Amino acid sequence: MPHREDLPFLLKLLEDESPVVKTQVWEALRSFGPRLDQEVIPFLIGMEPEIVEKVREVCETLRSDEFAATWLEWLDMEDEKEALEYVLIRLVLFENGSVAYSIPSILDNLAAEFHRAGIPATAANLMEFLFQRKGFRSPGLDDPNNPHDNLLFVLKNHQGSQIALSCLAILVGKRLGINLGGINIQGNFMAISFENENMAMFNSFNMGKPLARASIMYIEEAFRRNQLAPFQLKAKVHEIVTQVLKNAIDSHQKKNKPQEVKQYISLYRELLHELKTRNMVG
């Protein structure tokens, strides 16, 4: 299998007119897999435009093939948080390519920074760290077209949708042993914890602050009237992903990108079909 240091030589061979040589080179490039798009970038400078375009087409094919073959694997994962991280990375891979693989290290760094600060590992402290110290926040009104459900965008720009910011907290919390989930209350997606059997909800659009105890008691009473325990309404991973896909469809429709709309509709339908097959939705 070729290595990164072989890329300049392989790309140079693309100038060879021999069909045999070109075929062998393309096969060698494909062997890099979906990470080719990141490995090859520095070596495309100064190359003929038609070669650059062909390499980009190969990168896109590799990314699409890898995504199609693996993206629903999260449905078979027993650990919900592991499944959540896996599928959010896959959706970034679908949108942005293999740069998506940088997400775990960014999440690791956030958790390590929290740990180095010597802060007690509680849900409230983590939310304060992320949404006040680190400045993660809701998107501004002047940028409605940004991909606010895209986890990589959120990590790089420190802004995102409620659902994406709550997922960020869940995944950083996982690394710190802080058990957070997500819950959708009247159209607001918030992080939820049950430390010491006390329910707390945190609004990422309000600097990660917890809901007032009076509000929590009102919600708990509503649950009791409906004979439900709050933890029963914690969002399942497939519910989060379904909403993210719907948001992506809506966002691309607003941006008038019909091809992207078609792609996300296809993903949504594929997921819905699989969920029905598994009797996970009605």
C-alpha cells in the first residue's frame, strides 16, 4: 500500500500518457481510502487543472463509498454516546470530507482543558465551562445559512443550534464521566442530567444556565400527570439524527441548493426505512 510520501511521485505519473500507468496510479490513489482528500491537498499546487479535478473526483467517490458503507453502523452500537459521536462524525464526513476525523481530538482537548482547570466534574460546571468560559453560543441572526448542526462547524466557530450545542456537552461530558442526555421540551432541545436523582436541564442558548427549580418542578409534575418518568423522554440517538437531517434539508432549501436537498432527503428516507424495519418508529 502506498504511503503519503509516495503521493508526489504518483501524481507526477498522471502526466504519463500510458493507459496502463494511469490505471495503476488511480488504483494506488484509491487505496488511500476516504482520507485521500486531506493527504493529497499539499501536492496539488501547480498541477494541471484537469489532473486536479480528476483527483478531486476520486476523493469524492471514495468519501461517498465509505459513507454509504458505514454510516448506519451506529444503529448497532450499544453505547448511546458512542453511537451519537460516530453518527455526527459521519454526517460531517458526508458534508466536509475526512477532516471530520479531527473531531474526537478536539473533543478530547476540551475535556483535557476542563480537567486541567481542576473544576469538579458536575453537569453544571461543564455547562458553565463550555458556554461561558469557552464562549459556545447560539448563532447570530445575520448568518442563518451556516451549518449550525454540523459538529465540526460548531467546534471551530463556537456557535451552533441548540441540538448541536447540547450534543457537544453530552460528548465532552462522556469524556469526563459526566452523564448528560438530551431532551426536547416545547421545541427547545436541552441537555439534561440526573445527578443525585435530581433532574436538571441546561439551556445552551442561555449561556448553559440551568432552568430555574420552579420550572423543573412544573415539568416534573407534568410528567407525573402523564405517568411518565423524565428519563423516559430523553432523546434517543435516532431521534437526534432524524432532527439533524430535517434541519439540513430545511437549511439547504433556504440556500437554494437542490442537489444537497436531494442528498439529505435520500439519507433521511434511508434512515427512516431502517428504523421502520427495526420497529424503532411507527
